[in-house]
Amino acid sequence: QVQLVESGGGLVQAGGSLRLSCAASGFPVSTYHMGWFRQAPGKEREFVAAIAWTDGDTNYVDSVKGRFTISRDNAKNTVYLQMNSLKPEDTAVYYCARKMGGYTGYRDLHRYDYWGQGTQVTVSS
């Protein structure tokens, strides 16, 4: 069955880096658009980054542009989120998800059908 398992979260000081991994099983990430979302306490889940399987196109929320990079390793069936220059406002639970259908609407969490359990990222000031 389809499963997504995130890892790599933790506690880091502001300015530090983390790399999140999302190991997929039950389907090939090479033929699905994939996304990362995050949810801070008391806030709604928000889009962070997405990658298209067709041409590798990537998109980011403005607040992480230039700091975060989404990528995938088809051989390992894994999607990554490299996070650099972390800020306290990046503190959240981070989720990876598989998108349904085409790449259109990649910011809309309702267009994703499978989600991982999440990994906590805490950035101290």
C-alpha cells in the first residue's frame, strides 16, 4: 500500500540547516508530483514546496525561497527538503504528500491524497 515516512527533523539553532527525507513505498515518486507542507501550533497547514515529476519544475512559498530546496532521488524513491538558514518562524511539523492529477494547484493541500505522519522541526533563536 501507499506509504510516506518522513525523517530528519530535530532541534537546530537559527541559521542552521536540516535535510528532511520522505521515503515513499507503494508507488514510484518518479511519476507523481510531490509536495512538502508544514503546520505550526495554532496555525493551518501551509504549502512549502512542490516538485513536478514531468520536468522537475519546483515551486516554493515566498518565505522559504532561496533557503529551501526540494529534490527527489528516483532510485531511492525518496523526496528531500534541504533547509538552510533556518529561522525560528520555520518551526513546525513538516509533512510530505503525494499530489493527485496534474501539477496545477500544487499549493492546495486538498489536491494531495496521501500524507506522511510528519516530522518536527524546531528552530531556536
